[in-house]
Amino acid sequence: MNQEEKSRRRMLQGSMLAAGAAVGGWVFPALAQGERLVPFTDVPDTFQYRPVQPNTTHWQDTREISNFITPNDDFYLVQHYGQPEVDNDSWHLKVTGMVDNEMELSLADLMSDETIEQVVGFECGGNSQRLFHGLIGNAHWQGVPLARILEQADIQSGAKEVVFFGADTSTEEIRGREVEKAFARSLSILDAMRPENLLAFAMNGRPLPHYHGKPLRLIVPGWYGVANVKWLTQIHVQNTRYMGRFMGRDYVTLKREEVGGVERWVENSVTTMNLKSSIVRVTENAGEYKVMGFVLNDGTPLQSVEVKVDDGSWQLAELDSQNTRYSWKLFTFNWDNPSPGEHTLVSRVTDVNGNVQATPEELPEKVSYWEDFGQFPRTVSI
Ligand SMILES: Nc1nc2c(c(=O)[nH]1)N[C@H]1C(S)=C(S)[C@@H](COP(=O)(O)O)O[C@H]1N2
Ligand SMILES: [Mo]
């Protein structure tokens, strides 16, 4: 093992301890002593979460979310072209296109420089009530700032976009022709240069797991999961818009909007996360009822989260002290003396700019299922 390898191992071990201490261990008991899950009556008996398996989608059973950090094996999985095998030792990241210094970096090159760490939570742009929002997770990421790599490459004037290519490819039929395409997403230069963007090689203190995009993935805090390209192999700077499937055709929301006073159907690529909250868990302990949920958004600080029981008034929930700007934001609400029987619970979040999570009926008419962020009523039986 050379010096670089050694210092890298030390660093990983160090951050593993730090992250482990912060979250209090890796395996979480689903319930505290004496605590019981109050059953939701809106979850069908047939509902199952899908465990981690090769080349499959995995979603969490959100009723089990009892801790701030999602363990690596619980964190949801989505990959459209399967999970490619990547050899960390021969792997390289290419930086190409409209830059003065094209680069080819090994993992050791990337890890030898100063790293940053951040808790970032995100969900798939296709997450919804159907899966009780299980395509979600919140983890501690470690890596190098994307902006530093782009500065080293030195972007030329006239460049417009940075494209991120994964190692995973598939055959796509486009206009009757079969072509081999890699998973890719792009960011404008302005979005790419945000100081919080991360090229992550560690997740919760462990080397980035295979399924989550080893050895390196992009993390764009505040954006839907689709932006966080896994198995990253190439960063390309260009002066045109990247129009691949996951920018131009898929993960495209179609909704009714006013465009300068004219009503139109408008498409947008799925980018920053909409302001959203949902209740995921209700517990009872010695007659005390606790309602728990999460908030995701683009990182705008929150004003409040409120919970409404049946036709009652909105009541303030308490935000978890561990919440950070780009983490998911957990909240709890102490539900005093619920009466026996069926109840409807719903949450809504408000940010400091006064944006309030609306009901689905209040939101603009939408055709595609992407970006589902209206209020989500849940029903429980006491
Ligand atoms: N290379 C690659 N990166 C990818 C994808 C993919 O199919 N290939 N899927 C994206 C989508 S749609 C989501 S929601 C997130 C999921 O990240 P996770 O599986 O680590 O939770 O990865 C994104 N990054
Ligand atoms: Mo996704």
C-alpha cells in the first residue's frame, strides 16, 4: 500500500467513526422499548417494500423510518440501465470538451485532495403515495467539490453545459433505430459551479457501495435523485444543451401553466425538489401517540410544518434538531388523546419565502406523474 492509499484508508476510517458516532450506530431498532406502530389503514395488506437485489428498484418501507440517517442498504435504489460492474482500480474519470486542461483522474488522485462532507437527502422524481414515498433516503456523503475539478479543468468562455456520463449503457430505440446510450444528465455552468455539489466516493463513512454508483457519483444537493449520476466516468463541457433521454424525454413534467398571460401546456426537466412533506409513521408508547414525517425541498429554510387531524385546525409539528439545509427534514407531532376509531392525518410544510405545500386540487393540472408534491392524507385506526 503506498502513502496515498494509506492516507485514504485513514481518512475513510476517520469519517466512518465520525459518522457512526453522529448517528449512533448502523443498525437501528425499528421501535423503542414499549413502543408500538399504529397501523395505517391506507396501506394494503399486499404492500411490500422491495429489498436490495441486483438490477432491481428498491424502496424503503417508510413506516420503519426511525432515524435521521438512512443505512446504506435501506437507501432506495433506482437505475434505468441496470447496475454496471466497475473495477475501482482501473476506473478513471475523464474531464473533456470546452476546457483548457482535459484531465483523466484516478480514484486515488481524487481522494488525495481536500474533501468535503455533507448530509444530503433526496427522492426519485417519480416518488409517490403509491409507494408511501419509499424512493427516498438521507445519507452522509464525502467527496470532492465539483467546482474545484471544473476550476482545475478551466472552462472556456462560451461553454453552456456540463454533461455527466455514467458507465451504464443500454440500447435505446430512437426513431426506429437502435443506438447504444449511456445514462447521462447535464447541468448549466451556473448550476454545476454551486459550491455544495459533490463528487462523492463515500456514503455514511463507507466507500460508495456498488449499487449507489461506485466508485464515484455526482450529488447535487436540493435536486431530485435523477441529477445524481452514479458510476460517473466522464464530465464533458459543451456549448449546446444536452438533449438525452433523461433530460429531454424522460423525467419531463408536463403541466398547465400561464405563460405571459397565455394558458399553455409546458414541459420542464425534473430539477430542484419541490417543497413537500408527508407523514410516514405513527407510534404509541404508554398511551402517548407520536406522528412522524419528513420534508424534502430545494434547501430553502423552512418556516413550519403543521399537522391536521380530521377536520381540526393546523397544529405545529416539531422539527428534528439534526436537520440541515440539504438533509431531509424529519418532524414529529405529539398527538394528544386521540379518540378510538379511524382518523385522517395530513401534514403541510411552509418555507421562509411563504411557499405552502398545497393540496393536489390546488396545484396546476399535470399530466405526467413526475414531481408529486401535493398534501398526502394518511388514515390510521386507534
Ligand atoms: N448512472 C446512473 N445514474 C443514475 C441513474 C441511472 O439509471 N444511472 N438513476 C438516477 C435516478 S432516476 C435516481 S432516482 C437516483 C437513485 O440513486 P440511488 O439508487 O443511489 O438511490 O440515481 C440517479 N443516477
Ligand atoms: Mo429517479
